[in-house]
Amino acid sequence: MRSMFYLLSAVGVMALAFWAYEQNYRTQEAISEVRALHREIGLAHERLGVLRAEWAYLNRPERLRDLAEMNFERLELLPLMPEAFGRIDQVSYPLPPLSPIIDPIEVSSDNANGEEFP
């Protein structure tokens, strides 16, 4: 009986050791995957910073003004001038909501043609 207990204990210890070994490798794999994702996120942030800098460089007002002047015949773009903007009193605001219906009329299409439906 004692030898059976020792055998089962040894098999249990070996099973737990195998389980711990497998969990250790799964954990290491997950950690390396997280590190790779962090590297990708860092690279994406760098690319985003470069793209924002390029966008700011390309959208400089003096550059856009020069482009509008160079392509005036083809695009017919006018330079932005303060007179091109409207005043606040020229803005058309939405109409106020309609007043509530006080005297409703019920309309029904039941038996409109005198036919009955099953």
C-alpha cells in the first residue's frame, strides 16, 4: 500500500512538474509577444509623429498661398482674405421647432375600399 502511495505521489509530482514547465513556456511566449507589440506601438507612434510633422510642413500658409497662385488658371482658387468671410448676422440658423398639434384628426385605412381582409 505504501509503495502504491509513493508511486502515485511520484506520478503526481511529475504531472505537476510538466504542467509548471508548460505554463512557464506559455508565460515566456506571452511576454515576448507583449514586447513585440510594444515595439510595434512605439514604431507606430514614431511614424505618426513624422506624418504629423510632414502634414504641418505641407500645410504652411505661405506654401498653400504660393500653390494657389501658381495654379490659379486651372483651379481658380482665390487667396484667403478677411473679406471672404461672412459676418455672424449673415448665418442662417435653423427654424424653430413646429408647435405641438392641438386638434389631431384620426385617419384610418381600415375598409378603405369596402373589402375585408382575412
